Amino acid sequence: MNVSTDSESKVKYIYTTVNADIFPGISSKINGIFKISKYYISQVIEDGIIGINTLTHSRLLNLNSHSFSPNIEIYQCHSTTTHCTLLESCLSKMYIYNSNNEIGLYCNGYTIHTITSAGYYIDGSRKVNGKTPYVLKCTNTSYCKSLTPKNVYFINAGYDSSVNKLIGCQYNSCNTITAVVGYYLAYNENGVFHCTSSTTCSYHAISYFSNYLNAGAIGSSKIIIQCQYGKCSSITPSIGYYITNRASVLIECIRKSSCSEIYASEGYYFSTYESKTIFNNYIIHCVNRNESISCKMESTNIGFYFSNDSNTLISCDKNKCISVIAKNGFYRSATTFYDSLMTSKKKRNNNENINRKQIRKIDKVYNLISCTNKNCNILTPDEIAAIPICNFYNNQCFINYNYSLRRFATTSIAAGGFCTNDDRSIFYFATDSIAVDNRIIGVSSSTFTYKTTTTNCLKASKYYSSNYYPVGSAIYRLNDNQITKFVDPGYYFINIVKNTLIIGRNINEYNNKDVKIYKCNSFSSETQKYSYMDTKDITCIYHNNQCTPKYDMGKREFRITYLGELVLASKSIKSRESGNCYKSNDINQNIYGYSFSNHLYHMDQYFASQIDNTGYYIVTKSSNYTAEIYDIKNQPNSIFLYSCIKTNCKVYSPNENIYYYDNQSKSMYRLEKDLWQAPAKSGYAYISIHPNDEYIYRFTLNEQIIIIEEKVSDGFYYTVDKKMYKCEGSACHPISDSGYIFTNDGTIYYCEYDSEELEETECTLQSCISNQYYYINDYYYQCSDGNHLNAMTSKSCDYENKYIINFPTFLSDDFPKSIQDDVNKNIRNNGSSAISKKRKNFLTVVPAVYTHCQYNLENGEINFELICVNNFVKMNITNKNVEICSLSNMGYITCTEDSKKPDKCTLSLAIRSIPRCYLYIVNIFIITLLFL
């Protein structure tokens, strides 16, 4: 090919295949486009599409409205691979970026057009590993800028924008998506997109501090959008609360992967926000103004904040705030109030007489918080006033004299009690008795009850945070702004002189005469006497669920590590050999361990309690924790089901279609087709609560907590897993016949049983007509909510009222004689049926109208007087009119002949004369009625 000039308009372009090492810079075989001028040949390396006229080998600079044809070849090129590919058509609608002139193109099958609408488009021409990582930002003049966004969203301007409103870019791939209601992080990170429906999204620039649930965090941990200082970004949340753009709504994160919006109530919430520019701690404070909740961020003070969770406090120091589970005790609040009290002022006059004047003194005083195991309360001013004020010096406390003169003042404090300074900002813990200061002339050991020291109190601070102070049956802990009772379950060795917990390896520390052993449960602490379980060294080496004892274990189940941690062996292990063992990693981490002696233990780091109850324990194999629903769903084969009869336990092989109830965790699961399942709602279920009991029980489900309410009586029950059982005597069994079933909770089902047991028994709930009555098994029931039948009571029985009572046809053999007779007469004399069925899945019944209800309070028997049965016809003796029973009119109305069936009588809303031609037929009918 000969090129005579270097002019750009005369250069040639060819598409060809070049083998490796033939052309400079090409080390492997490629398909590419080459530019040929008078003095050089160069490879064209760019992104987008290139059009070449095959007749002139010239490049088409404007591809708008060009179609694919034999004379025009269009190539798609990638700068990253330097390859170009011939396009014969666009396999699908797509947008193309031409980097040579920064033009955006739209290819629709066989025609290419320039983009003429401003907006964002997915670049479908440049794929990386099968993904589309580029987005085009285009003006209405076709000028486009290529973007490489990550973890952001755009309003889609492309051809599918009517369905897919957004472009979402995640994990180096951009795709159009259907919006869901919520917020999305906008590309420029100056705001968010708020989508109120799948097709309606709007952009909001955010200049204030706010947080949003990230609807675009698909498969990402960054489920919060946080905006501050005019910039927005997606973040992985911490456990706690976040301010939103709505004053009464907060975002609550219970895990890093689980956040939801809540309507706030009045009080304080733990804020997870940490300022990167201002060294302040913040808390969320929600107040009620004119019946409207408004929340805002506030700088914190040192102390504790009373949160909305019943037993959770927010503890703040000068560095940070943390959410803590409150223990039994008292806490100094970070908030204050103004306390007004009367005090005396002395003034001398010229005659040296002293005048006493009562004045009102107003002081800023800290609030105090009292907590139990279950909840916390802010003390009232009167309750705070009852707490003594002390003078403190060198670990000596005396009750302030002026305070002691107040009404209802506390004038003595026993060991284990406490007092405060005058503004309630400091706690003093009584290690001995404290008296009013005017009673003390000289301090000596005789002043105090225990007579062990000349000090009687300690200032509560973190200096004493590692100490334990046993007083009577309680153990106290001190820290900054708090005095708490220590009641964590376990066994504790405490040196009562040094007030230290013994946790070391030296056995002599445990045998010290000043060391006492305390057994604590969740409510109190008490001293106990204990002996060691072995005279030999009981230590072992523990690593990765394996333990190696120093001596043969024999029949002994337990060993301890060199850190004093309790270890349970699953088999008897020889000296210096290794075997599987159980050990908890923390004193607050309770696990289950199963020993080789068929004992199951509930244990923490230092304590093990042998199970001595009859029941089931559902435990995960990997952690030995009580199994939770996500363990069951995600790892169905990693569950241990332990069954215990008192102390004798074993690993139990579950049967299908039986729920096994764990009374400790208040949960239950059943195995079906090798998958564990939990019930989704309250109701009845076939449950085994211990190895010797399988029966139908009624239970309630509330936030994954299952409470077994009662074992059912004899009868039929439809369970939450859609099975019908019949309970009789000591056993419950699935039904084995088809038919209608009236359950004990007042519902009727029609069940189809496959005698060959190829299909599951299918039961359909039958509907009834609300407020009407039904006669079933010799009793009357009132229909409520269209499905349930409630036994009729004396309150419902009124002598003057009229009632529609329905007789289900599946119980036709048990119809009262009066009903059966009228049904037969109606068929025989009127040629019509008394049977009624409202629609599909409604009970088929014979309705009748009754009155004069009478209720016998002695035996509960109910009697009615029959007015008429549905469609029954009679002659009115008074006016000689033929009448028919109307349910809507609760009685008889005039009967009109059916023109299509002259021998049949139909309902009429008005009295009409009977045509002469039908008189003979009607007369015969009336005569028949009279002689029946």
C-alpha cells in the first residue's frame, strides 16, 4: 500500500493479524489496526470503536448514524490489551466510549448514534474479566468523560432507565439496577440518592451531619452512609446508634452487619460517632418537646448516662464513651440538677447576740443511678437526699453534721454502705461503720465495728478497680464513679486482708489463712468450704482443644491449665498423651462439655456445673455454645443434641418431624430432610421436652424465645408445620383418614389422607360466617373472624333475639330430628334443598332461624325454639298465603311461584297474588303440608 503524503487526511488504516516479534513492541500474536503514513507505520492503541472505509482505507471520524455494511468495517478496540475486534453488529443495546475524540456512542443492533441526552451511561464496550467497570458522564453535545467509580451509584440515563433507575458500581463492575426504597451513595460523594419507589429517585446534597441506611450495600459491610462537612461516604458501623436526617428516628446497629431504623424515645443513646477533627466525645440525647421527640448530638461529661435499655448505661471519661451492662450497685451520673434546700446563716449584732436567718441555698448536684440485675433508675431528689453526705480525709469518713440535721437524714452507715461528698460527685465506700462527726472526739480503733483499722472508708476510683471487698454475703467492687456488687456466677478465692482475687499458679496462695472461697450466683455471694479433687498435680497442657495431663486421669474428668482454667476431658487420657478436651476462654463465656462418664457440664473459664435436669441441650459442635438459629441454618450437620435424664446424658440421634425443646435457651428445632428448622410462629407442635416425652404442646414464640405453655388434652390439633394430629391418652399420632375435623381450638379443617402414603396429608381450613352460630357435637358455637368457633356463653343467649344456626352437613347423621324432618319435607314438597354454601372452603350447612334462647346455668344446656329451616315452605293459616323461610328476614315471607318451575316456591320481597294457572298446584302443596 503506497502513501505519498504525511497528511492526516491521506493516511491509511488497515486491520490485520501480526505475529510475535515481527513488529516492534509486539511480543505475541495480535489482531490490531495499524496507521500507515508516508514515513511510518504505527499501531492504533485506544479505547472505543474505529470505523474504516474498506474501499479507501480511510478512518471515519464521525460514526453518527452509520450502519454496519460491507464497505464500512467497525472495530472495537481496548487500550489495555492493544487488541481490536471486528464488529458485525451490536449483540445487545450498549453504549460505547470513543477515547479518540471523547464522544459517547449508542449502538442499537446495526446502527450507531451519538449520545444526545446528558446523564450517566454504562460503557458496554470495554469489559474487564467479563465485567463493565466504566461509566460515561455525557453532555447533550455527545461529549463524554469516562469514569471508573467504586461503591457508588448514578441516576441511569440509558435505554432501560424506565425499569432500572440506578447504575450501581460494586466490586469493579457497574450494572443498571432496579431501585428499592431507601438511600444510595451518590457518585460525587457530596450527597445521596433518595428513592421513594423503584422508578422515583432524587439527588440530595447533604451539608449537615447525618447518617442513612445504605440500600446499595449489597454484599458489603458498609451498610451506613455517613455525611459530614459536605462529604458522604459508606462506612462499616459499630454497635450503637446513629443520628439520621429525621429528628425522631435513629439507626440502631446491634451488629456490624445488622442495622435498622427505630423511632426514638426520650433519653440518651450510645453514639458510635468519633470526630476526626474535634477531640470530643458525643452522645445522642433525645428530648420530648410538645409530644414530639427530637434527637441531637451533645458533648459528653464524665460519668454515666442513663440509656433507654433497661440495664445498659453509657460510661464516659475524658477519652471515650462505652456502652456497659450495669451491675447491681450505684453510679454517678454525668448529668446534674439544681438542689434547693434550707440552711442557717448566723449574724452578730452590736450586742453580740446571734441572729439565725433561714435562707434557701441552690446547688448544682449530680444525679445518681441505681441498678439491679434487670434495670436501672435515676434516683429522685428525695432518694438522693436520703444518701448521707460525708467528710473525707485520709480514708476516714464521718457523716456531715449539717446533713445529719436534715429531716429523714441517715445518721449511721454500716460496712458495705456508702456516702458521697456534698455535690454527689464522689462516692465513699464504707469498709467499717461510719458515724456523724460530732459524736467523734478522738479517732481510735474502738470507734469502728470491726476494730481492725483506724480507717473506715475508701474513695471509689479506678485505683481500687482490681480489688474485691467481701462484706457479709456480698462482694463489692470499686471504680471511678461507681460502687457495684459482684455477683458473677463462679467460685472465687479472695484474700480478705489484701482484698485481692487469687488467680496465680502458686498453690500456696490458695492455702493462705487469709484466703476465703466464695461461691457466687446471680443474686448473692456466700463463703463455702471446699476440698481439692486430687492430691496429685492436676495440671495439664491445653492447646487447640487438646489437653495433655501430667498424670493418668483414670476416672477423673477434670484438669486445670497452668493458668488455673478448668478443663473437661471427653475421654480418660494417659499421662503425657493427648485427647479432646473442653475449655471456655472467658469467665463470662458459658459452654457445654460432655465427659467420658456420660455427664454434661455447663462451664465457664473457672467453673463447671453438672447438668442435673431431665431435658435436651442443643449445642454447636464448633463452639460448644447453645445453638442459635443461624447455626442451625448455616451448618445443619454441626449440631449436638444432648438428652439428659437427671445426671445421665448422651448424644441423641433425632427423629424427623419432632421438635426438640431446649429449656435453657428457650428454643426448639426439628429435623426434616436432613435440615434443622425452627418454628416461624406460635401455635401447636409435636414436641419432645425430654427423652421420655413426645406430645402435642401449645407454645408461644416471641423474638426467637419459645415458651412451652401446656400439654394439650385429648382431641385434634393442627400444628405450625401443617400437620393434623389426634391426641388420645398418652400419645398423639398423625391422622390416618380423610374427612372434616373439628380441632380443640375451635377450627374446622377438611383433610385428605393418602392411604398409600405417597403424598403428604393436606388439610384446608374451612370458613364460617362471622357472628352466626353452628351446631357441632351437641353444642352451639359462634363464628368469629371467619374461621374460629367459640362456645356459646350465657351472655350471648337472649330470649327475645333471633339466631341463625347452621348445621354442617358432614354431621348430618347427628342433626336434631326437627331439622332432619324439615330438610326432607323441603326436598319432597318444594323441590328445593335447605343446604347452603357461601363459596369455596366455606362449610356446607343447613341454616335455620331460631328464637327464645334459654341457658341453663346449672348444666350449661342451651335450648332454642325453631322458627324455620332455610327454604322451608308453609301456608299462613291466618291469611292463607304460602310463605317460605328467609334467612335475611329471620323468618317467613311471602312465597312466589317460580315461573320456570311451576311446582317450586321461591322468595319474594313483597306479597304477590298467585296466578290462577298455578292455584291447583299450590292447593295440592298446601293440603300436603297440612296432613304431614
